[in-house]
Amino acid sequence: MVVLMGIGLFFAILIVIVSRFFAVEENKRQSEVRELLPGANCGACGFSGCDGYAASLADGDTDIGRCPVGGAAVTQDLAALLGLEAVDVEATVAHVMCQGTTAHTSKRYAYSGTISCSAAHGLFSGPNSCTYGCIGFGDCVYHCPYGAIDLVDGIAVINEDKCKACGLCVVTCPKELIFMVPKRTGTTIVSCRNKWPGAQTRKNCTIGCIGCKKCFNICEFDAITMTGPLAVIDQSKCTRCGKCEPVCPTNAIRSYFYKA
């Protein structure tokens, strides 16, 4: 017992000595920056988490506008702390580019596998009639840390009031249907990603883009381009004039009144 106690005491003293000589000095600036970040650890900033971003800023990184979760408030706080000029950060919100609810689509086959979008996608692109649309099994719902996504009538729907624009749902969706769009009144979106000809689209989804080009022809600001038979709106060019929405014969285009 005496020998064991002696060995224990020796190692205890050794640990104390080693911890003092090899202690890593805490970076005070990094700690201060870390306190300002929201702690979501979502990776939207391009780092593995808030600690990585804080370390980069403490080491001289001047890009203080990378945190979509913190938004403009965090950007201003970081600017004040680091002595940098505040930058304008446009608020964004996640949006599911699909309106193919159970009322507009049907099933091609009865799926009985793992209830997961990723799993179902690997089996003939899922059971729904539109192989480009939302499968509706909720992988994005599961991965959203803010409870901002719900399944409504067979598709995922984003709750703008809860969405923090972390982007985790964007990388989760196997169909690549979720995009970050400007969170502003009148954001106009073609909520469809299918690449079928019009006749095939109508057969499989009554609210999909059929590539008629009516929106493309009426847009005066070159904000709408055609990716094959699919109309796509460039949000940086869109003036939210609203002319494209009423001419869409399938209601694939909608204006969303996001509260900035």
C-alpha cells in the first residue's frame, strides 16, 4: 500500500509539473470572439464550427460576415471588437424548390424500405411521380437544429421564423432541392427543379415548370434564364416587379413575403 501510494504521489507531482511547463496559453482575443458567435457549430462559415471561425478571426482574418446564423447583429459586434468596418450582410432563408404535394403528384410504386430520403433516392430516385421533386421522408427535418422544417402534404416546408440560414438542410437533401434565398418581401422563386419537357412534367406534377418561356419573355431585367426546359430566377438581378408570376400557366412561380 505504501509503495502504491508513493507511485501515485510521484505521478501526481509529475502531472502538475508537466501541466505547468507545457500549458497552452489561452488566446484571450479568440475567447472574446467566440463569446460573440452564436454557438450553432453548423459549418456555414466554412469552418468546422464556431471555435474554428473564432481562431481564424483572432489570427487576423478580416472576413466578419461569414456567420449567417448570427446575421447582421453578430457582424456588427465582431466589427466593434476587432476594430473593423461593419459589412452589410443580406439575410437569407432556406427554401425548398418544390411544390409537388400529394395534391399535385402521385406515386410510381409502393416504397417499403428505410424511411429516409437518401435511401429512397437510391431506388429509382424515390417513389414519387416526379423524380426531381421532394421525396418527403424528412432527412432535412431530422438534421435541422432549429426545428424550422415541417412535412406538409408530402413535402418539406421551411418555417421562415425559425430558420437561421445555417445551411445544414442544403447539404442534407439528396435531391439538391434546398437553396438559400434572400429573406425579403416579394422574393420571387420558380419552386421547381425538374428538367423534363412540358408534356412529361404535366403528367407527373401539375404545378411544375413546363418550360413555356412566358416568364423568360416578359422579364425586362434578364433575371430569368432557361436551364434546358427549366426557368431559373437570378435573385441578384430580380427587381421583384411581379410580372412573371401571373403569366406562369402552372403556378410554378410564386412571390414569398419573407419578413426581413
